[in-house]
Amino acid sequence: MSVPTAALDSSVCAPLPVLGQNVTVPLVTGGEVTYAALDYAASAPALQRVWDDVAAYAPYYGSVHRGAGYLSQLSTDLFESSRRTVAEFLGCRADDQVVFTRSTTDSLNLLAAAIPAGCQVFVYETEHHASLLPWRDARVTYLDAPRTPGQAVETLERALADRDPYGPALVCVTGASNVTGELWPVRELAAAAHAHGARIVLDAAQLAPHHPVDIAELDVDWVAFSGHKLYAPFGSGVLAGRADWLQSAEPYLAGGGASRKVARRADGGVDVDWHTTAARHEAGSPNVIGVYSIASACKALTEAGFDSLVAREQELVSRVREGLAEVPEVRVLSLFGDDAPRVGVISFVVRGWNSSHFAAALSAEYGIGVRDGLFCAHPLVRTLLGSDPQDPGECGAPEAEPGERSLNAIRVSFGAGTPDEHIDRFLRAVTELVREGARWNYRTEDGRCVPDRGEAAQV
């Protein structure tokens, strides 16, 4: 999988309008500044187009699949047309199913509940916890972190060659790392999996917002992603792909909507005829607004032109990497090396700084929102920082005072709505903090580094 790197003038491809572009936040040093949201990898701001579409639909909101009234029928049509929009966005095959969930985590837990008995799962230690942890009832083989895309394929091929060739097997892999932003060789990994009789699920949470994802072209069996990373709030996700394992499995949740017919038996029990469509795993009243917001985001990204969006983002990636390279104290984290293609997700550490302290200063003194910690990918971050990947850790910052070394990192992430000015301000802030130090004193409170009230640093 490659990312276009041709230069694109930003006047041709302007940032897409997103909510919060004009929000101002207070600075601990006094005054206010427009907030620079550079934490897209956690949750991207909602596209203005998505918000407008949802606002236009909201007065017509109704329960789906269960009502004869006009609003219910309209909502049902909207819900099912959204399913078709997502299928088209993902390049689904004719017999693929699109199941709506709450998130990527929910999607992969659904698939984990649907895998056949005795299935062996292969997953790299580099995965986000959403991909690393759901396989509790399966035989799991954890693969060491590869240092090149080719090594990733070779590692998988060796592991698959050693497995029982007669049982079901599943490979789970990310499309783009939520820590380094690096693209994984998905097509090659899919070919290796299929050559050994295994299936593959793609965690596209960080890939889908930044790069086209085509199930048929990549030849993966399933794709999972979240709406809140795709500029679509309201807590919905997608699991799309082959139907057979999903149709054969017990419903993910038992209840209305998943059942087609329920009848009492003479012995007092209940017989249930479950749906074989996507509804089998969508029990209860679905999140219609969340689903519609995903469909709206899919349309907006497609209409904006993914090639242009990708090219502009690559300009921003290059600008950030070049700017950080000019600060000797900064080390950018990478598995595959500087030349590896990547999306707008970059993690780094700063020599002499606790990462939580650095992130707190970016926020409090410059109005820049980034993320610090282990990014729910603890083994990977530990490996990249040169510590034991089995070391314990927390999803927030550990208890370390400002200035103390901590085994966590800082992540800056951006995308289709990021203005050039936010990137420039971030790079200036990093340079100033490293060269001049923080202008305010900070303390640790409940595991987080926060500014001391009314205590400017002595300079």
C-alpha cells in the first residue's frame, strides 16, 4: 500500500471545514488563543458537512425497522441507505455484510465472538489493544514487532506454516499504526494469510480517515473502523466483510431486531429463529444518528477527493517530520524507518522531558492539544522506547514528576481539517519549549501533569 507523495498546493486542496475551528481556549500565561486540535488519532473533529446533515435529519428522527409511521419509515430508509453508502466507501464485495457497531473495539469483539471453535488467531504485539485483546476464547499466537514491512510478512508466513493446517485461522492486523502512523503491507499480509488457509481482519481505525480502504482490492476478509475517527461523532462503528462466520455465530446480543421469530414451546421454553442478515448482530434500537454520521463522512471524503486529501496530508507529515528533525533533543518513534509511508500520526519523545509535562505545557502555554502516554498500545510503545514490552503501564501518564523520565511518549496527529497554522504553531512551540523551557510550574495530580495555579516558572 503506497501513499501519494506529490506536492500539492494548499490553495488547491484547502482543509475541510470541521467543528471547533474557531474555539478559543485560555492560556495559563494569560490571554486566549484559537485551539489547535492535534489529537485526531484519538477522536477527529466532526466535519461541518456531517454536523449539518445530522442537524437537517434530527427533526425527522424515528425508531427504525419497527414502525409504520412516516418518521420511522424515513429513518429506516436512511439507516439502510447508510449501510449501502458504507459498503460502497469500503469497496465491499457483492456478498459482504456491513454490520453497525459502537466502535472498532466493539467490531473486533463481535468478530471474536463469531470465530469458529478451535480458531487460531495471529496478532502482532504492535496492535492497538482493540485488536490485541478481544481474542480471549481463541488460541492466540502473538507475533514479535517486525522492523520492516517485509519482515512482517515473513514473520506471519513462518507462524502460519507452523500451525495446524486443518483448523480455522484468523490474522488481525492494523492498516496504519496509531502510534507511528506507519502503513502496514496489508495486501501482502492478506496474500500470505490466504496462501496458508487463514482469513484476515483489517483494523482500519487509523487508516480509513486518511487513506482509501478497498476490501476487494486489498483482499481482506473483514474491515473494522470507528466513526469518531472518521470525522463522525455519536459512537458508531463498522464491521464489514464476509458473511458466513457472522451468519453461523450466535447473535452478539440477544434481543429485538436480531430475532426474526420467537415462539413458546410446549415444554415452556422458547424457540428463536435468528436473522441471517446484518441484523443478526444489531439487536436493540440502533444508533441511527451515529450510523448516518458515518455515511455522511464517507460521502464527504469521497466527494472531496481522497487523492487530494492524501497528498495535502503528506505535505503536513513532511513538514512535521522535518521540523522535529531540526530539534536534536526530539526522537521520533518508528518501526519501519524514516522512509516508511505513513499517515498523519507521529509519536516522539524529548530528551530531558517527562512526556506528560511536555504535553501539558503545549496545552497550557500554547493552546495545542496533543496526547501523551502509551496510546492503548503498551507493548508497542515499550518496544519503541527500548524497554521490556512486558513492563506494566497505564493508558494515561504514569506517576512521574515534571522533569523525570517516563516510559511514555507524545503523539501529534492531524488530518483533513488541520490548518497549516496549527502545524506551524506546534513546531514553534516544540522548539521554544526545548530551548527555553516551560514558562510555568507544573505538578502531578491524579497521574496527570497540570499547571500550578498562579506559579510562573523562574527564568
